[in-house]
Amino acid sequence: MLETRKPDWLKIHLPGGEAYRTVKSVLRRHHLHTVCDSAHCPNKEECWSKKTATFMILGDICTRNCRFCAVKSGDPAAPDPEEPQQLAEAVKLLGLKYAVVTCVTRDDLPDGGAGHWAKCIRSIRTTNPECRIEVLISDLQGDLHDLDTVLDAGPDVVGHNLETVERLYSLARPRADYRRSLGVLQHVYDHGFIAKSGVMAGLGERSDEMETLMRDAADRGVSVFTVGQYLQPTRGHLPVAEYLHPDIFSAFQSTGMRLGIREVIAGPLVRSSYHAKEAYEALTKKDNHHE
């Protein structure tokens, strides 16, 4: 039986305010996209009111058509050569000390967009040397050479979302591959980077499958892991199979930590970039404590 009514714990507060308007103005001025808008994120108002936003590069049209995702799909335009500098200037104007950048999947490009990724990372770093950079990348079709192009640019955290359990891949993301995504995470970890991943809950996964997924992530060196409630963007997307109680998300957090993931952020409204800076700082504090 599919869920139709949202429970009370999924109601969100809309702060708005001056900081929110500042972020909106900077993004418009620099012709930048955000996953906050494109993916209908429920935390947009909260994050923008704190002057944080997750930038989305390589356009706003994805070459894949995952059945859970609100980002538009189709035939995208060529990457904007001005985007790396525009992105760097937006980060500077907002005074960000921690920038999160994601992308649409660009299977149409020979390198999956890796070269553009590298330019964006280096541009942010040059203009904002004190800013930490977290990237949330596509699977680059499993091409490790292209992945190295991104890593060589020196981001601080490299995220790649598993999104759902292996059994549901053919339903939710038919053009992706669970094992390929695990390989991306393993490569990130093997090259000395902080690896991060995340999933949605409520698509029909079982609790034992979620534990298997978290174990797989932990075994590939994932240090930061997020779990949030899947919310159906439109009637054309997959329906919600279940709205999980907050206690279940607390249980996911406990399970992930028990399996060896160092930071697990779980809750109904959690998304992959939610409280990203805080998670990075918590990791850093733990590392300093053990030195």
C-alpha cells in the first residue's frame, strides 16, 4: 500500500529574510543553478537563510531520467565556459567558508564533465583560498581516469550518492549501476579523500537491505553518510512507498555508526548536502582529537 498523506514531522518552516534574498540575488546575477531549486529541496529556505546553497554545475538538464529525481532531463547545452569564474565569484560574494557543488549527469560529454569539474574546483580555490570545497559527482560512467581528473583538482570532500538499495536500481535509476557507484566511492577513498554518500528511504526498501547498503558503503571507506525521506516531486515520479517515523531514522544513524561510518546524518528532511559543513567539522575535530 502506497502512502498518500504526509505526516506532521515533514512540515517545514519557511524562514526567508534578508540572507535568503541575498542568495537568490547572487545566483541570478551570476546565472548559476542550484540543486536546491532543481530538486525541489525541502530545506532550501532554511539553508539560503543561512547563506548556504548547493551549486549545480554543467547546466540544469540531466542526460539521465531517474524516476525519483525532479531535475529536468533531456538534451543539455554545452557547458558554459564562464561558469567556473561565475561560481568562484558567487562563493566570494556570499562569504562562504564551505562550498558544496553538485552537477547534472552529462553522459553526452566525452569525459562526463570531469574537465569542467576540475576548472570549477580550481577557480573556487584560487578566488577563495580559505574555502573548503565539497563536490557531489555523478558516476562518470565508472571511468576512473575521468574521476582522477576531478580528484586532481583537490576538493576537500568527494560525495557520490548510492541513492537506494541495489534491488531498486532497475526501478529508480535504471541507467545507473550499484556496483559501479561503489567502485567510485572506493576509488575516492583509496586516493586519500573524504568519501561521502547518501540514500533516500521510503521507496520500498527493507531494513536488512539498508543495513547491507550501509555496510557496503563503510567497506568502501565512506566517512559521511546521509539518509533522508524520499518525497515524490511530481505525479510522474515514483510514488512514496512509506513515510518513515523519525525513530527509524535514528535507528539508521545508530546502524551506520555501528558499521564504522564516522558521521551519519539521518532524518526525514535530510538531504545529501544538509549540514555538510557541520559534518566536515565534526570529522576534523575527531581527527584532531586522535592525533
